[in-house]
Amino acid sequence: MTEKRKISGLQSGQVTVFGALLFMVVFSLLAAQYQSALYYMQKASAERAARLSVESFLAGYNRPLRDYYQILAADGGRGQRHFYAQGIEEELLSVFQRNLQAVPGMESGRSAQLEDSAYTLFIDGEWDFFLREITLNRKGKLAEGIWDGIVDLWKGANSRTSDELKEKQEAQKQAEAGKTETGKNEETEGKPENEVQIFDPRDFLAEIWNQGILAAACPEGYDLSEKTCPMTDVSFPEAGSRMDRVIDFKDDSSILGLLESWKGILDNGPGIRETVSDAAVCLYIRDVFADAAQRTPAIEHERVLDYETEYILAGNESDRENLKTVLWKLIAFRCVMNMAHLAMSPDKSGQVQETALLISSALLLPQFTEITAFLLKMAWAFTEALADCRTLLKGGKIPVLKDDTSWYLTWDQMLHMDRHILDGNDSREGLDYAEYLRLFLFLMNREVKYRRMTHLMEKNIRLLPEYSHFRMADCVYGIQAAFCCPTGAGADCRVQMALSY
């Protein structure tokens, strides 16, 4: 009996030890699972806090940049005159810690650290993000070849005009070389008794042109902006360009030099082939930047310059100089295209030839008739170009290549010219002022164009007191940050987050 009790007690002891061991194993597994679940919960909380921290920074995008120019980017300057990395890091860490401490069991989040941070700047040197933002909702594509065709048409017309003048100069030299002595004596004889006074329209054109290109090409009563803005303190400085020339409309060498100087005005740079992006950029410029045709963009705000599109094209510090440069380009384009029309119009050429014959006969220089006729046609085309500029600045339209119905100035008006006639064109067919500017923009070097766009963005935003130190070079488009925080279990949790607009 006693031996049976001993065996039973031994069995009971074995069961108790086995149960204890089993309990310890199960408890250890549960504890390990709990610790693992707690760690991953804390890591998930840290990842969520990291994401909220980075999102919070990106949510603080520059408001005027978004409102004025539809661009999302955060100001990395944080109100400073330079990129303020320390301020950004403090802001990221502060938001991370606050979000972490709000999680139960993560009170130790206050000791979290920001281990590393990297920033993707909005202007990255290749303009990828810049183009992405401004073309995002502008998927329209201009038909490829349209601008190429216009440029080729203009260049061909300019070359033919220049070649025609050279041929007439050569013919005149040959005529002068072959003059007989009898001819010379005839030229030295007195003028006819009943001399007829011939009006030369080139005199009136020279009178207008000598008053300056703005007086010649702007309609009467035009409200010319006198705004100026230095651009020496912008992120990506870009030198401007000016165009001006003294023209003697009675000197064939002066006109030939003018035509030769115009050959580079519509030089299609590398940007013309990037049809999709550049077409979208040109549409964007028309939407957000003002121009001299008094067109108001969709978003109204204070601007450092009124002629913003002209600034992008010319890059000078004053509206006056930028408009002069653009008008010079416009006159060059329109004058050559007008000469192309005159060359295809026998009636107009015949009218000019008659006046040239009268003028050369009155001067007793018949060998100059052809040269005089060419210079008169050039004066007619140039005066028509001035009228075209005034029409465009008033909001009218001008076709690229005119016909008899769209031609404005008659030869009789040229012979009885007064300055009020130039303002009388109210054409509504063809391209408007902004569309001609789009042609010039499309031919620009893309780097120059984009840099000047950022100049206007910077300077306009700086007009707001709270953004007086804003710089496009400091704008952040994306951010990557790595955080480290204690988990309370003797281990540290490291999380990394990368986001962009």
C-alpha cells in the first residue's frame, strides 16, 4: 500500500513539472509573439509618423506659386535668403515626434532622431519637374510642322528679297559702267522748265521711323508701361537682348544690310523640334503671363512688369525696352511677308514702277529706276508692317501671308500719307498678337525661356511681404528622410520615407 502511494506521488510530480514546462514554453511563445507584435506595431506607428512628417512638409507648398502659376513646390528657404536645411530638418523631426508620442506606448518618441534627409529640388538642371508641373493639364499638341512651315516661308521670302536687291544693284553697276559720254552730257543738262513735284513716300516713312520704334509701331493713344525691374538677384540670371537700327530708306546698301541682319531673327533653335513640351509651355505662358496687347490673364495679381511675355523674349529690365525688341522682331517678320505679297502682285508692282520712273526721271537718273522701285516697295512693305503692329496691339489679327483683300495701305494712300491712316486697320482674320509671340517663343532657346519664366515668378511672389526672400532655386519638389526611435524593448526602430508631388 505504501509503495503504491509512492508511485502515485511520483506520477503527480511528473505531471506538475511537465505542466510547468509546458506553461513556460507557451508563455514564452506568447511573450515572444507579443514582443514581436509590439515591435511591428511600434514600427508601423513610426512609419506612419514618418509619412505624416514628410507629407506635412510637402503640404506646406508655396501658396502664391500654386495660385499664380499652378505649380506645387515647397519653399526650402523657409523665409530665409538661402536654402535652410536645418530649419527643414527641425520641422520634420518635430512633426515626427509629436505624431509618435500620440501613439500609446510610444511616449519615448521624444528621443527620436532624424538620421538622414535628402531633397529633390524643383529646378533640377534639366527642368524635368518644371515642365511636368506646367504641362500637367496642357496636353494639347500643335500640329507638327506648322511653325516649321511658317519659318521656312519667311526665310525663303527674306532670301529672295535680299537676292533681288543684289541683282538690281549689279544691274545698276553694269548700266553705269556702260554709260556713253552722250548720256553723261544729257544728265548734266538743266531740269525741265515745267518740273513736276513728286511726293516720295520714303520721306514720310523716315520721319515716322526717326521718332523711334515705339512711336512708329504703337497705335495712337497706346498706354505704354514704364515699369522697370532689375533681375540681378534672381536664382538663374539671364542676359537680355536689344535690337535697334538706323535705316536710310533711300539707300540700297542700308536696306540690304537690314535684310541681312534679319536672317538670324527667326533662327529655329533646338526647341522647335520639342513639339509637345514647347507647345504646352507656350500655351502656359499665354495663360499666366501678361503681354503688351493689354490682355489680362486668368489670375490677376500685382506684377513687377506689365509686358511679361515680352520680357521672356527679350530679357531686359524695362517694359519699354522689351516691347521695342519684340516690335523689331514683329516688324522684321511682317515686312518680309509683305514684300512677298508685293512680289506676287503685278498691279501693285506696276503702280510702284510708275512712281519710281517719275522720281528717277525728275532726278535725271533713269538708270536708278529699278533700284528706286525696289526701295519704294520696301518702304510700302515696311509701312504696312507698322500698320500691322498697331493692329495687333489693338487686339486685331493679321494673316501670315496677305492677299489683295487683307492688304491695308493702297499706293495712293502711300503717296498722300498721314500718320492717322496707320491706325485704321481693324482686321479680324489671321493670327493675333499673342499668337505671333507664340511663334517667337517657340523658336527660342528653351533654357533661356525657362530661366526668364522663373525670374518673373520669383519677382512677382516677392512683392508679397511674407515671401520677400522667395527663390525658385530653393523650392523642394520631393524629400527623403530617415528617422530612428527607441521601441522600449532595448532595440531601436529605423524607418525611411520618400515622397514627392
